[in-house]
Amino acid sequence: TSASSLATMIRTIDVVTLVLSCILGIAWTDAFSLHHSGTASSSTYRQTSTKRHQRIQSPTILYVEPPKYYNAPSPTSGTPKKTNAAPYPKIGDVVRYYDLDGGNAKGQLKVGKLLLIQKVSPEKFVGDVMEMEFVGDGYYAEFPSRERRSRITVQELEGLSPISASYVRSADAFFVPMSDGQPKVTFERFELEGYSGPKPLEVNSDVVERDGEKYVELKGQLLRDAALLGAVGTLVTLLSKGVDDGLVYATGALAGVGYVYFLSVKTDTVGSLGAKLGNSISNVRFALPIFALLSVSIKNI
């Protein structure tokens, strides 16, 4: 029994010794690997730092030679482009102008709208300017229709200054920028050098010709219809009411045909040199109903 116990103890000691040897061997191997790794990393870091330092100390400079065909422009060559030139005047512009009846040297300052531009000499233009009413807070509105004609004056374009005004629909007026209580202009005057007048509208002659033919046809149809209906009405009245009533109806029918005819005279002469004469002749139509009533009244006396 004693020999058996001793053998067991010896085997136990051998096993413990073997385990401790394995543990110590593993620990020594890890320590050696860690030390070797640290040394290698330190060496690599020093090499990398040295290379970086060399790059910083001696940078490589690249120089690209410009193409042979490139020529830099001379600072004094060419004509400078006008980027802030004043605009040409055009119909509908809101402008500042001075009324000579204002009581001072320059006249009374006013704001208006340019309605028409006319050429009065080879190098001189005038415009019809309609004055606008100041309604407060920088807003200028057109006068009522009955006053607009009397607010139109002829001004030389040299004395007009453009204003950057914007139409505000809710106020039915133009908003004008103000400076020290006065309308602010974008330029003191329009650009008139090289100005040849407002650009004419492009008119399609074929469309104008077709519309003229349609107008002549419509005018003839109105006159024919008025005469035909008057004749039929007169005939029916003669047969049903007698001669007296028939003559009265015929007088009224003739007045109606005459009214349509004289109205066409005014329309035919609109925009022509005979517009004023045509307007005067066409006013005869207003006397025709009175003539018809007087004829009937005289007959009944």
C-alpha cells in the first residue's frame, strides 16, 4: 500500500511539472513575439517618418509651360463694353419730367407715362407724356378717364428720366422707388445716340387684306339687311294699317339705314388723313332720328 501511494504521488508531481513547463513556455514565446513586433514596428515607424520628412524637406515642383499659340490680351486693347448704359425710350415707360409752369427754375417735378414718340427733326424726338397722380406710399396712379386727355403734354425726350416702376394690380397703380421724398430715377436721361425711333410693329399684309374684305362684306350685309327689313316692314304696315302708318314706318326705316351708313363712314376713315372729316360727316347719323320724329309730328299737325 505504501508503494502504491508513493507511485501515485510521483505521477501527480510529474503531471504538475509538465503543466507548469507548458505554461512557462507559452508565456516566454508570447513575450518574445511581442518584443520582436514592437522592435519591428518602431523600425518601420522610423523609416516612414524619415521618408515623410524627406518629402517635406524636398518637395517636387511641377511646371507646365503654356501653349505656344496662347497670347495674353493686352490690358489696353479692345473697347470696353457698356454694362450700365441708359436704355432707349419706348412707349409705356414711366418717366420723371418737369413742368415749366412749376414756379421754379427747373419746373414742377412730375411722374408720367410715355404714350407716343414722334420724330420732329432728323435728330430730335418728342413724346406725349400723360401725368400720373401721386396717391401716397410711393404709388402713382392714372387719373380718371375724363381727366386723362387734359393731363397729356408734349415733352422733349432729352428732358425725360426713366424710372424703374412696377405695376401693382391690387392697388391699380405703379410703385415708384423714392429717395429723400422724390422719385428715384435709374438714369438722368435716356440713351438717344443712335436712336431711330420706336420699332415699328410687324404687320402681316395678307391678314390685313383678308380682314378688310371681311369688313366690306359685313358692312354691305348690315346695309342690305336694314334696307330689306325696312322695306318688308313698310309693305306690311301699308297693307295692314294704311298709307299714313306705312309712311311713318318708312321714315323710321330710312333713318335706320342712314344711321348704319354714316356710322360706316366714320369706320372707313379711322387712321387715315380724312379721319377728321369722316368723323364730322358721321355725326349726321345723330340727326336722322330727330328728322324722322319731326317729319311725323309735322304731318300730324
